[in-house]
Amino acid sequence: MKWDKQFFLVLLAAAASVPCLSQDHIVTIQGDTIVGEVKALAYGPDKKVQIIEPGKKKTVYQFFKIRSFSIDNQVYQPVKGPDGYTFMKLIKPGYLSLFSFQSGSQNLYDAQYLLKKDGTGTEVPNITFKKGMKRFLDDCPEVAEKIDKDILNKKDLHQIIDEYNRCMDEETANSHKVATVTEAKPATPPEAMAAWTALENKVKSQSDFPEKENALEMISEIKSKISSAQKVPNFLIEGLKSSLPQDELKAELDNALKEIK
């Protein structure tokens, strides 16, 4: 019984040392999770997220420095929608994810947006649902055909997403079967890293400007993703563009962006 009590106390101590992700939190573009009281400052063009960590002062993060944040167990992510980049509420995750967002000047998250992992997306259409969705999901003919024949329609949106994601999973599995086990991972083209390193050095050589530190952090994150053959998120690219003084760095920025397109 004594051993059981000690073991129980050890478990309690371990649990206390692990952040509870059911709490409100922010995930930065570097992948760091920060737990605290989170508030979205989503009004106006300069969207930010504020967090107050336990026993600490509040910190405000710029839009493009956030990968996601959670309030009341609801996850929000930066997504490029019909009116540009904004924070959207994640409703259903997957290769094809469903989000809700604030349309125009509305305060309610009552508009719906579909986003694929490849970065392409569309607002869920109303009157033109069949035509728009059939075109958007035409890379899965089986689902597109069901929409065309009214077997699936707007009221079946969640089922459409599930069936499309299963279709993509099967396609991925089949492509893996075709690939040989010994196939080497493509090496990062040296010119890609060279272009981004040149941009990084040019930014470092500039006299201080308001977003210099943020820009260097984003360049470092992009280089990390390129070196590990990961997709560079669009919001990261747009954030970098908005952080740099375009006149002085345009040539280096253009050369670097060419290497990831």
C-alpha cells in the first residue's frame, strides 16, 4: 500500500508538469506551445493574438507568427480566404479541412471555407454548390460524380469531406506502393538554400527596420522547411513579404521565392 501511495504521488507530480492542451494556448510558427489566457485581436487589417501566461505580463503576437491558437477548446488558424488572410475556426480537420470565418464585417463565424493541404481553397458555395464543388473536388472523380448526380449535396457537406479524404488517403497509399522502398529522398537543391541564405544575409546587413527580427525568424523557419522537404505555408510567405522593405530587398526576395514555386 505504501508503494502504491508513492507511485500515485509520482503520477500526480508528472501530470502537473505537463501542460494541459485543453487549456487556452498559442502555437507559434516555430512549434512552441504557450499556455495562458488567449484573446484574438482580429479587428482591422492588423490582426494579432494576445496571451497572458500565468504569473507573467501579456504578450501580443503578430498574425504571421502564429500557427494556431485555441480558446475554449476551439482551434483557430491563419487562412487565406476570399477577403485575404484571417483567423478561421477549424471545424473538421483532414487533407480537406472545413473552417468557418467572419464574412465581411460580420462578428459571427457563419461563413464556411474548404482548404486542401496543397493550399487551394474555396468558400462553400450556396446557389452554385453543385457546379463549384464538382470542380473543386474533381481530383476525386467518385465524389465529384456523386455531387453531379445529387447523391451528395450541401446538406451532406461533412460526408462529402469524409469521402473525399478517404479518396485522397487511398490515392496516397497506392502511390506509396508504386514507389520503391529504396527510393532516396530528393535532396534539397543547393540553389534554393543559397537564394534564401543570400536573402537572410542581406536582411542582416540592413539597418534596423520595425520588422527586422520577425523577418529573420520567418526566413529561418522557411529554410528549415525547405531543408526537410516540407511545404512552406502561404501565410509564412505573405508574412515575410509584408515584413520586408520591398525596395532594398526586392531582387533577393524575388530570387528566393522562385526556389519554392
